[in-house]
Amino acid sequence: MAKKRERLDVIFDILIHIRNEKSVLPTRLLHLSNLPHNIFKTYIDELLNKQMVNETKDKNKVFYTINEKGYAFIEKYKEFIEFRQNFGL
Amino acid sequence: MYIEEFYFNNWILIESFFLLAILILCYMIFSKTIKVYVFSSYKPIKYLSLSVILYGLGFFFRFFRLFVENTSYLTNTIQPLYILFAFSEQFLTSLAGFYILYALIRRKITKEENHIIINTIAILFFFLLSLASIITKNRLINFIPLITIFISAVSITYKNKIKNKNNNISSLFFVVVLLNLIGWIGHTLAWIFLVSNNDYLYAQVFIIMDILTFGMFVIFRYITYKNLKKF
């Protein structure tokens, strides 16, 4: 299991991909996130549970979209990285 | 009126105000940084938060140490309490100083076991140092390691300031650490003046150090809040 900070990097990457694509299919997101399928599933389940990502169905296809909580996470993550760099931590 | 007279006539008011201001500032900084730690689990931020809270506690005990010291008729009757306050102040502020440096170097130490060893040694080291300082009544025992720690911290934050050119926050964090170093040098001077019975210079340096410490925490609070608007 990845450490929490590394885990945050992965979550950030997934959310950024969803944000950039606006609405994305699981297979496309799996490809973009460059993770093994089982690990990807764990992360996407976590994002759905924490309500950072919405799952919508259209013509029997599942799509992921980012929501307010997801955007808030991205902003917080950026601030955290900036804080580390600015303070040299 | 001499600054010495002014301080000694109003010391309880000055020190109460100073303690309140420092406690509020420490709490404000801690409440922000701890949220970042909860979000990220990034250990250097944990030690930065811990350092701020230890400083706050150290200043809390400093107030009571000064209270007993300045009401000298109490010193003999509540000597054990005086020792406890003085020891707590020295131990907590020393450890706070160490944790600032530790927060800055922690990511360079990769093995988790090493962190346990470093923490244990640091706690023991500053505990024994504070104890020795109380027993021998020589505060230089505490001040010299702290000045050494802050010289290292100043050099690290200076390198970071150079690396992040034109970054206001990095520059101001360097100023915070530099003011800490000046503060410890000032406290050393104040103590030397005190033991050499130069009350006038002692009071002057002591008040300047209070103002400087207050300024340091104001800048620290400013950069923390400026950088962490979303937390």
C-alpha cells in the first residue's frame, strides 16, 4: 500500500485527468492514470465514497465527472505543495 | 523614565499582554498547519506544528517563572514550583527550536527507524540539558546548543530563499528563523547582564527580545495564512 503522501499524488493525478477530460470513461481514465486495474479500482472507489467524483450512466456507459469536493481537493493539494516548497519542508 | 523602571513597575501587565499575544498567535499558526498535516500526513509539517505549540507552552511557563522570580519573597516558599516552571520553560522552548530544524531536514532522512532514534535522543538531550542548566544555574548550557541549531536552520532557510527567487513567503520564513536566532543570542546576552547585576541592560535587552519575538510570530502567522487560504 502506498504511503499517504504518495497516495495523495495519485488522487491528485486522477482528479486532474477527470477535470481535463470533463467527463471520462473508466477505461480512458485507467489508461491516463497509468495504474494497475486493481489499484485504480481502489482509488476510484475511494473518490466515489468521498464524493469527490460523480458516476453517471449514459447509454449503458459509465462516465466519471469531477464535482465541488474534487475541485476543493485539487486546490488544497496545490496549496500543500506550495507550502512545502515555500517553507523548504 | 528609564526603560528598566518602566518594565519593573509594569512587568505583570507587559508580560500578561505578551503571553496572551504569543498564545493567540501560536494557536492560530498551529490550527492552520495541523489541518495541512491532517490532509497530507506529511511529517515535516507535523514537527513544524509541534514546534509552534511547544513554543506557546514554553512561554506559558515563562510567565509563571517570571512571576515567581519577580516576587522574590515567594521564591523561597515555592522553590519547587519555581524549578518546575523554569525547567518546563527551558525544556519546551529548546525542543521547539530543535523541531524547527528537524522539520527542515526530516525529508532528507529516509529510514523510519532513524527518526525514532533522533527523536528519542533529542528529547533526552534537551531534558538533561535543561536539568543541568537548572542545577548549575547556568542558562548558557541551554542557549549555546540552541544558537547552534538556529545557525543551521538559518543556513537551510537561506538556501531555500535563494532557490525560490522572488518568493516573498520563502524570504519571510527565512526572516522568521533569523529572528529566532537573534532572539536566542539576545536571551543569552540578557542572561549575562542579569548574572553580572547589570539590571538596566538586562531590562533593555529583555524588552527588545519580547518585541522581536512578538514580531517573529506575527510574520510567521502572516506567511502561514497567506500560503494556506484553502485550509
